[in-house]
Amino acid sequence: MERHSFTPPDGGYGWVVVTSAFFIMGLTAAVHKNFGLFFLEIQSHYSVSTSTNSWITSTTIAVFHLGAPLASALSMRLSQRTVIMVGGLLAASGMIIASLGLSLPWMYVSVGLGVSFSWIPANSMVSHYFKRWRPIAYSIASSGECVFAMGFSPFFQWLIDSYSWQGSLLIIGGLQLNLCVCGALMKPLQPAQTSIQDKLLLNSKDESRTLKKGTFQWDLIQRPELLLYIVFAVLAVAGFFIPPLFLVPYVNSLGMEQYWAASVLSVLALADLLGRLACGWLANLRLVRNLQLLTMLVTALGVVLFLLPIAQSYWTILVFSSFYGFLFGCVVAIHVTSIVDIVGLDGFDSALGLFMLFRSSGGFVGPPAAGWLVDWTHDFGAAFYLSGVCLVLSGFFVVLVDRLVEKKKLKLPDSCTTETTDHPILKADSSYV
């Protein structure tokens, strides 16, 4: 039987893939990060409560996560290039239809699936094209979200003032058609056939894994370390999406003008960018394990959110928002690539789909729960307290995952360490040496 493997080139055309992923992150995640600018406009247009309006973001986030396994499976069956181009068409059509006032629910579904079909394959391509430089490559790619977010904050506000929120969505939908161009640049890696000697070394377990190549590995969910990491993700994502959604309304509630609020988002995005690049560089130094670093960062992020509501002036809000943005960027830079430490590169695509699928419950519940607290307490600070609690609790589960992964490494027989097998723990460890 012929075995196909993909050797990460760690450069070359990989940097084109990183550049393409950079723009994909900007045209998907950065749009949603600045969707808080539309919050009050949509709420006023439909005359709904804060908690009801929060479902706009939470439903889109949930669809994005629920579509992750489908995006992973289609990428494995077809190609990342094809799936990204389909995602671009879906994301753009959702925005365009919503701008015509025809169907906001369609925007939730279409945009959510479009982002999922673009974001998931882009992450997969970067991870497969790089091994030694994977942390920094992913940091550069994900920083597209920050760079675009900095420009989108004032740009979106100008669009709203000039063309209304509906006209703004129409223009944004047109911009997202460029996702199809980005997808076309995602050149699939060509498989390399193994030598006859390598074929003789394959045991029955290796052969069964080869037969499964291109098939979504649902059985990964049975691994306790991945299951605990998903619990971390549920809590973390519940906290992730609350601050960007409520930061602008919080600043407005203090009597500041809309453009001042938009400038806070720009500064937050700049700090986010610096955090991603700094953490990608730090992770590449391998001073501590990725999961250990993640624990420290997510806990610090929760503490900052506990303190943010004490800020009552523009400059103090700017300081806390900068700390939040920097730490958030650090967490984002390593929380996806840490999946390789848990299941290995062979299981990364399937594990990422499962990871995104189950963590959707956090994104679906977090923003509405925060909105309900704001309605009940009449204080936007309650949303940030809830976010801080979720993030601090999530750090506890990362500690458990790290202990399980290290315990499995210690239990491996000495004979296994002399072979370059497909064992997930060995592969995860060897990719960072």
C-alpha cells in the first residue's frame, strides 16, 4: 500500500499562504470584532432590548463554530482552496442580503458559515505548511485580524455616518468577495511518497491510519485531554466575545462621542497585534510549554477584565483596553496551535473542527448572558465581570490538560522514542524541537 505524507516546507510558498491567511483573518474576524459599532444602530432600528440584540452576534458566532467540522471535513475531502472560495461567497451574500433589509436571520447563518469555511481552512493551511516556525507563522497570519480591525473601526463608523448601517453592510459584503481571491492562492501541498524501506516499517496501525486519511476523526473526542481543552474553549470563548461587543456601548454610556469609542477599538486592535507577534516570538523560543504559557496569559486576561469597569475616563479606559488587547492577542496566538501538542499534526484538522464545534456553546450563551446582566443591573460593567470569571475559570482546565499531556509522555515506552512514529504525543513534541 502506498503511503502519502506532507512535509512542511517551513518557508517558500508557505509565506504566500501566510499572506493569504493574513487577509482572510482580516476580512472575517476583524469585521466581527468591529460589529459593536452597529450594535446601537440595529437596536434602534428594530426597537429591541440589549439582550435581544446580543443574539445577532451570538447566533453568528454559534453558526461559525457549528460549521467548523463541516469545513474541516470538506477541506480534507476536497481542498482548502475550494472551501475558502465557497466561504467568501457565503459571507458576502449574507452581508448583501442583510443590507437590503430582506433577512437578518440569513445574515446570521450565511455570514457564520462563510467565516467558518474561510477561517478553518486558512488555519489548517498555515499549520501544514510550517513546523519549526509554526508559532510565528500563525501569529503573523492571525495578526491580519488586528491590522484590519484598526482600519475598520474608523472606516465602519464613517460608512455608518455616510451610508447608514444598511449601506455599510452592502459595502462590507463587497469587500468580503476578496476572500475568493485569497482562497485561490491557497496551493495544496503535494504528497510525497515514502520509500520501500519506509513501507516495510509500517505496522498495521499505521496502515489503518493511512486508510483513514481524508476522513474526519470523530473518535478524537474520546481523548480526555482534548475533552478538557474543549471545556477550556467553551469558557474562554464565552469571555472572548463579550468585551468587543460591549466596549463601545460602555464608552458611550459615559457620555463620550462615537468617534472616541471607535478610537478605543483601534487602540485595542493595535495592542492585540503586538500581543500576537510578541507571543508568537516567545512561543518559538520554547522557554516554557505552550500550555503553561496559555494558562498564565488567560488568567491575566481575566484579571484585567475584572479591573476594566473601574475606568471612568477616556485615558484610563484606553490603558485597560490596551492591556486587554495585548493579552487577548497573546492567547489567540497560541490557543489554536496548542491543539497540535495534544493530538499531533495528523489529527489537527479534525481536532480543530471538534474544538470549534463544541466551544460554540460558549459563544452562543456568553453575549446574551452579558446582555441580560446589563439589562438587570443597568451597568455595562457587569458584562466585563462575567467575562473575567469565565476566563479565569478556563485557565484551570488548561492546567489539567497540560498535566495529562505530560503524564502521557512519561508513560511512553523507551522503544517508542527511537522511532519517528505517528504517535500524537511524539509528533506534537517533535514538531517543537
